[in-house]
Amino acid sequence: MFYPGESQGETPTELGAVSRGFLAAGFGLFFLLGLYGSLAVNRSGLSAVASTSTGTRSEGLRIQEEPFVISVPPTEPIRTTRLGPVTYSHDVAKIVADRCQSCHRPGQVAPFSLQTYDQVRAHAAMIREVIEGGKMPPWHADPRYGHFRNDRRLTPRERDTLLSWVDCGMPHGDTPYVSRVSGNGESWSIGKPDVILKMEEAYAVPAQGVVPYQYFRVHTNFHEDKWVQAVEARPGDRSVVHHFIVRIDEPGRTYKHHGQQPYLVGYAPGDVPSVYETGTARKIPAGADLIFAVHYSPTGRPALDRSSVGMIFAREPVRHQALTQGVSQENLHIPPGAANHPVRADFRFRRDSHLLSLQPHMHLRGKSFQYRAVYPDGRSEVLLSIPAYEFGWQSVYRLAEPKPMPRGTHIECLALFDNSSNNPNNPDPSQAVTWGEQSTDEMMVGFIDYYLDQPARLTVAARRSRPSNRPTYRRFRRRRRLMGK
């Protein structure tokens, strides 16, 4: 489970978003030809009524009357160009550092490190296999749709370089190369944080059993609003932390459940920290606490976990507040043995906005996922398609450029679930599956990060988000007032 929760904003009116989800039962014929076929959904004549976050009803929405297709791009033979002399120090080390070491280093999710020549050479045969098979670096987006700035795929040149190096005997070379990533697992991907907040006490994870979600309150002790430019969640013991999310408990607000609290950041295998472009940041109000919601998975031995979050504050004026919306369908019921069960959800922008990123989320029966934008003028386009979803990689797909979402644009999400015996990850194909927090339950959520175009009350002097000694800063402001500035 990786569920930041409902829409964010100072109030539902401030957010101005209408969200609804519904099951796609009776859509017509669904078919998926293995991993290399396509799914077609007949949506002809389907209509629904959207409901606002306050429970009122809005105008009826007619779903676009055209097939909704999730397909796997046709496989083409990968052509490899053998290069001339290639060495580790001059050619290979930088590629490995850029493409592999975020996971393949101590303290991260990969089972072995690739930080030295000896380590890379020892795994050369495996590296060759996964590169030729297109399995690594992991990237599951259909390349026909969208452009993403965190695209992990190797360029043709990088691929040719690595394979040529293996073919020519893996020479070291004479050019010295020093890894930019710390080898002790203590470095942060976002760089040195301005502040690190940890769980107040370590949590004892039992050796066995199912551990209910654990919620931990962490005090920020922020006396003024903070604007977060980059934020990273770090588990204390990765072997037992399946994932966790961090939400903001704003002072003076009440929530029916934790899912309503504004989302800050999350950790899951394959996920990357949240880093925003200059001028965009997340807001943590003065006096707010953080809520860590942690999903533990016992490994057969007792463990202690004290997870943390690191933040870098905005140095430049903030014009846009980053928000997260979960486009979800909680009324799940996946029949026993269903191999291609469709579920849909929809979200409508009621104010002009810009889309920043997408993150599909399902559990072990998730099979494929697609985002489509339907614009007010009738145009539509696929924003992201994941033909072969992998639960083990909870990837965020960050758009190369913020994408305009005019008022009235709908984000339609379609997910396909495989609850059959043909799914090797299926815990029990004989059971119907409903929404739930454990991995053996299911979820259907299409997360989106975005900002509202109207920057009301968001322009902030950079110095107000910089870490500072509170008494010193207070004296500074008092001195300026006395000087008439």
C-alpha cells in the first residue's frame, strides 16, 4: 500500500477539485494477449454523476465514447553497435554512477553494490543479461506516451558502451574516477538536508506475523511556515520497512482519517525523493506535526526501525504550492479467478492547473495502469501507460515539463487486475479481493502531483524558508523595525 490520501488544499473550495471513482463492471469485452497483447474497453454510452468533496452533486459527466486501450508496444530487435576501446574508468564508471548507484549502494534496496571496479566486474555477466533483456534500469512506462525527466532507461550510446566493455574483457583503464555517492549508505539522494526529523523512538518489529499499520507522530517544532524544495523519506531498517508515507497534521484542522491529511513524501522500493523545480515547493505550516504511517513486513528475525525524513528548504521565492491528489476507487471487488478485471477512477480540475508527476499504485494483483487526459475542447491524450505493472517498483513518473491542465480537464485512470492462478504473485486466486491496507488486499490509486496556476498567498521571501536560529532571527527582525525598514 502507498496511499497519500485525498485532495490537498487549504479547504475543499481552495482546491476546487471534483473527484470520483467507480468500478468498470460491464464495460464490454476486455482482452489482454499475455504481456504482448492489448486491453480494449468499450465505454460506449456510459455516464456517471460526479460528487464534490462536500457531498453535493454536480453536472452529469458523459464518458468519451471510444475504446480505451492499454497496449504493450511491439517488440523490436535491439541493435547494438560495438564501440572501440572502452574502459571502466573513462567510460563505464560514470554510467554506473548515474544509472545504477542510486539503488546499488549500501543501505539501499538493491541486493549488491556497484560502486567499485571490482564490484561491477564481478557482476558483469548479470549486467549484460539484464541490459540485453531490457530489465535494468527498471522503467515500466510505454515509451510511446509522455516525456519524463527521471526516465531511467539507458540511452543507445550508454547501452553500447556497457556491452562493448564486457565484450572487450572489462579493462580498468588509467583515468582515475571517484564515486560521487557515499559508500557508507549515510548520504541523502537530495543532498545534505537542512533538517532531519526522526521517529522519537525505535519501533520493535517482531520476527513473524502480520503487523498492522503503525502511526508515529513527529514534532517539527517549526515556528513559521516552511517551504520544502526537496524531501526524502528514509527507512531505518530497509529489510522490514515495506513502505511508509509522511503526512502533515496541520494545527487547528480535524480529519476523519489519516488519508485526509496533506501528503509530504513517501518511501517505497523504486521510488525517488521529491525534488521540485525552483519556484515550486510543499508547505508545512507553523506548528504542524508529521505523521509517519509505516507498513512493516517481518523477515523472520526481530528488528528495530527508526525511520526519518530529510528536507531542504526553498532558497528562492515560492510561486506555486505542490499538491497531491489520489484518484482512487475504494469500492473494489475483484472476483475470484478474474484475469482481466477493470477498475476506473476519474478526477476533474475545477481551476487552471499544471501537472507535475504521476504515480500508479496497486498491489500484488495489479496488471496494467493508464492515465488519460480529456480536455474541455474534446481532445484527449494518454499521459502515461504502464502495460506490465510491477508491485516491487513503486515508480513516480515526473513530467519533463509541467503540463497545463485547463479548468474542466478530466484525468481518467484505468487499472487492470489479475486475480487468476496465472498470476504468480497472487496470494489466493480463489478469494474475492477488496480494498485494504495489506499487500494481500488491493488498492487502485492514480496519484498526481500538480499546482494551481493562481499563486494566491504563495509568494514567499526565500529567507523565510531557510533554517535559522529562532532567537537570532527574531532579534534581526526587531532591529530592522527599530531602524524603520
